[in-house]
Amino acid sequence: MSHRAFKDRLYAEFATIGKALASPHRLELLDLLGQGERSVDELAQEAGLTLANASAHLQVLRQARMVESDKRGLQVVYRLGAPEVFQLWRTPARPRNSSAGRG
């Protein structure tokens, strides 16, 4: 793979992750999944989304490889793709010291 192709692929991956994190609904879904795996039905109910809307948001997260899913009978159960996913979205959500950086 050429250097240019590598950079293009890397930047495309970052853009996909950025898109996945750009929705408050998707962030809430990641927060819920950070607490443990859940079915699409449970996620939709807890996030106050329709089943179709929750499924669409989860597909964006799957495309970014932030979540994984398994079919269990009639249910699809989601979980975080890796522990680092929870850390990634939590980093900007941490409260900051308002005096930090002031001299």
C-alpha cells in the first residue's frame, strides 16, 4: 500500500469515528452499552428512541466498529466493540477543572 493510500484510509477511518460520535443519541447508546450489553429493544426504550431510529444509530456505530452485535433468537444484542470505545467517548465528557491553564 502506498503512503498516500495509507493516509487516505487512515483519515477515512477517523472521519467514520467522528461521524459516529457526532450524535447525542449515539453517545447515549455508547453510554448505555458501557454499562453492559443490551438488546436493541432495551436500548431504544432506555434512550427514548423508536426501534427504527435506535437501529439506524447502532448501524452507524457498527460501521465505525464501535459496537458489535449477536443475534440471540429473535433479539439482536449489542455490546461495545472494545473497552477503549468507552474511554474514547468518556474523555471529552469528563468535567474539567475551570482553573486549569490559568496562571
